[in-house]
Amino acid sequence: METVLTGLRAAAEPTRLRLLHLLAQGDLTVTELTHILGQSQPRVSRHLKLMCDAGLLDRFPEGAWVFYRLAAKGRGAILARHLLDLLPPEDRTLAMDQQRLAAIRASRADKAQDYFSDNASRWDQIRSLHVDDAVVEKALQDVFAGRPVRDLVDMGTGTGRVLEVLGPKVERAVGIDLSREMLAVARANLERAGLRNCMVRQGDISHLPLPAAAADAVTIHQVLHYATEPGLLVAEAARVLEPGGRLAIVDFAPHDLEILRDQHAHRRLGFSDAEVEDWVRGAGLTLHAVSRLPGKPLTVVVWTAEKPAPRSDLL
């Protein structure tokens, strides 16, 4: 009962209800919220702290910035959603907030597009060397077809494309990446797609900011070839997988295109099945399937692994 009362007290103020309404629609910083609400930063920060302490909001530092969002899990999250259902959709103050939020999203999208335009040539050059992206994305969808996914983690999410592809089929998804520029692109893409169940967070994928057994699905899409120690990333993916969870690794088969190393910072020129299987087994996973998608000249491979569930006779 005390948890409910704490949450109600934390939300029982007009500005805080406005904040809940805004943060139910995605990540926002204090600066963005002050522009929308027309209030001082200290005042907005105080409101946010009270609601975070009550479990209504989640707080995610990202360099010098901090993003806020409606809590994803817990009793506070449930209470926050009930309160949002009670807000009148015709409220004029909420409508004005929505207009200002739309302007901020448009500005974000413009900045993200500028960054992507400046860097698109390197992705386009690599794409031209392998099978069409739609084929790869279909293979990735097939990995999780028929499996209800509650929590998906995409390691090295980049522009958030994997979240766009798999997001409509999962309950919740989070993409982790170290690049703030990439995360800005990903946020704009997710907002455009209307995927409110998906979020992105800044973090080192070799030390994911997540507890053990936090996800039932993990993806590592075109990331391992940049890694100094790819096996450590597979082990980290295994750590956050719950028993019975599934890992999908998408990367290149062995090749000899030195241009990818010289001009695109690839540390490794693809991986053999045996090498990936060694990492998977070393992480306590079982290799479930291997799908090869030949291109010209690069072949994309999708390796699927699973974390064994506890045996019923040992329970």
C-alpha cells in the first residue's frame, strides 16, 4: 500500500502529470522538458527526482546528458500507466505540450539526418558488397519467429535498425551503443516508427549496464568484426540472457576484402563457424542453427544460440 501512496503523492501535481504524459512518449532530457513546460531547470529537475524516487520514471545518464522516460517495469510503472489513462485527451495544456514535443522531435530528426547523410557513404559501400538488407532482416526475424519475446537487447545498436525490425514483435527492447551520434539517429528512427516499447541507452557493450538474466533475446548485428575480443561480447550476451533465451549473431563469413579493414575500421575479416561455436560454447550457450546468405563477394551469416534451461529433473 505504501508504494501506491508514494507514487500517488509523487504524481499529484499538475506539472508532474504533464511530465508523465510527455515521458510516456519517449526519452527526453531536462533541457528539452524545460523548453516544453516553460519552467526553470531546477524546478523541473526537482519534479523528476521525486517521480524517479517513487518508481514512476527511469533515469539514464548519457555523457553530460541525462534522459528520462516512463518507468518500464515495477509497480511504479503500472501505477503511472493507470494515471495516464485517466488524463483527458482534450486537455488544452497537454495539447500544447504535444505541439512543443513535436517541434523538438522534428529538430532531433533533422540533426540525425544531417549526421547520417554525412556518414551514409560508408554504409552504402559495405551494403553493396553483400546480400540485400531485407534478406538479412527477414533471416533475423525468422530467428525469433514463433517465440514470444518479452525483453530484447540489441548490442551495438547503431542506428537502431534491429529495433525497428524486431520491435513490433516484442514487449520491450533496448539498444545499447557507445556513440551519442548514433543514438541520436536511433532515437529519431524509433520516434518516426512509433515504437514506444523500444529505447536506446549509451553504454559499453563489453560491460552491458544490465543485470544478469535480464533478457530472453539478444542480438549482435554486424558488430563483432569491430571488436578487439569478439568472444568477450558473446560472453556478455550470454550473461544477460535468461535460461531458455536466444542469441542471434549476424556477421560476415571469412573474406579477404582488406578495404574494410583499411577504410572502415573492421578489425576482423569475417568469422568461421568453428570460431563462433567456440565462443558460444565457452559462454555456456548451445549453437542452435547457422544460416548463410551469400552475396557478392561477402556472405552474411546468422548464428543462433540458446542458453540451456534448467533440467526439470534437477529442480
